[in-house]
Amino acid sequence: MILVRKILYGTTLMLLIVSTGWSQRYKYGLNPTMLADYQKSIAKNSANELIDLASFVPGIMLDIRYATANNFTKEIIYKQTKAYARKPVAEALKKAQESFAAYGVGIKVFDAYRPYSATVKFYEVYKDTTYVASPYKGSRHNRGCAIDMTLVDLKTGKNLKMPTEYDSFKKEAWPSTIVKDAEVKKNRDLIISVMAKHGFKVNSSEWWHFDFIGWQKFDVLDIDFEELE
């Protein structure tokens, strides 16, 4: 935002132009929803609420990489280890967790709702929109409608073998890439098929990224985790 302030210099009225952080945040043309408007939207439609997944989905595990330096930016992006999603997304994930349990596995979340400011940061670090969202459009994560996840063995708590590590920028991370390892293929097929049954579509370049069908109904948010408590 550019603020214009009037100041008196001697007998001459001058205009002082002051730049604020608003222009930097919105330099890509999006005006994401902030806390006050988000709260108003919940009052009108409870589906807009961001739900704390750790409290809502029994047995779900969190490994929020962006709350650590163990991510592709090598920086701590989030101040809190939290995972939120819109209410219908959380409800669908809860049902998916129940389905996975029949196979002896459970969900581990790497990331869910992501403030728009984080998407801007990711783009400025790595501008390949095959792997990071464009700040000109915002991401499904910014809408609270995307889950980055893997599966864990309920007996051992260990991650199942998957084609790549989380946030890999290799073609091996694409769900369409042929997998020779039978165990890895079985695990990838399982996570994709069960999530599909509960209304999620896997991202074309990330086996771990699942978008909730109907994400277009939700607006881009720029609300930090600490504001949601």
C-alpha cells in the first residue's frame, strides 16, 4: 500500500508518500482474505472454518517441515507446528484415516493450510511452478484445501516406502512415473486410491500432494497460525 500524508513545510503543503509492507505482500496482484474477513465468512458459512487437524482426526501424525529448516527453502517458515484445513476437507480426511486403518496404516501430514505469504516466499526461492504455486493465482494450500502427506505403519510408526522424499523436485515424484519397486508402487497406489475415494485428487507432479475436489469454492487466505488460536 502507498500511504499519502500531508505535511506542512514552512508555508508549503507537501505530500509525503510512504510505502508500507502491504504493497510488497500484494505485489503479485492478489488480495488474499485476512483474519477479520475470514471470521465474518465463518459466521455466514461454517464450511469456511479452518479446523485443527491434530485435534479433529484421531491418531493423525504431524511432521510439519516448514516449521523447521528441513525443507527446500532451508528456512523456518512457520512459527508453529500446526496443520489446518477447511471443515469439509478435515471431515473427508477423518474418513480417509479410518479407511487407511483397515490396511494397518495411518496419515502423517507434512503440510495443510498455508498462508499466502508463505507461497510468495516459496516462489521467490524457487520459481518453477511445476513444483511451487504461482503467487499470481495462489495455491490450493492457501485455500485450506490441500494436504501434503504420507502413510505410516501403525505398528512401527515408520513411514511407508514411497517413490521419493517429501518435496522432491525430481520426475520420480510424479504419480505418472513408472515405479519398478513393487512395495513402493503398492504404497503409492494405496495412498492415491484411498484419498480419491474420499474426494481428493493427487497432484500431477507430487505423489504426496492431494487437492480436495471443490477447492475453487474457497478463497485465498493470508492468516498466520497464531492468529487462528
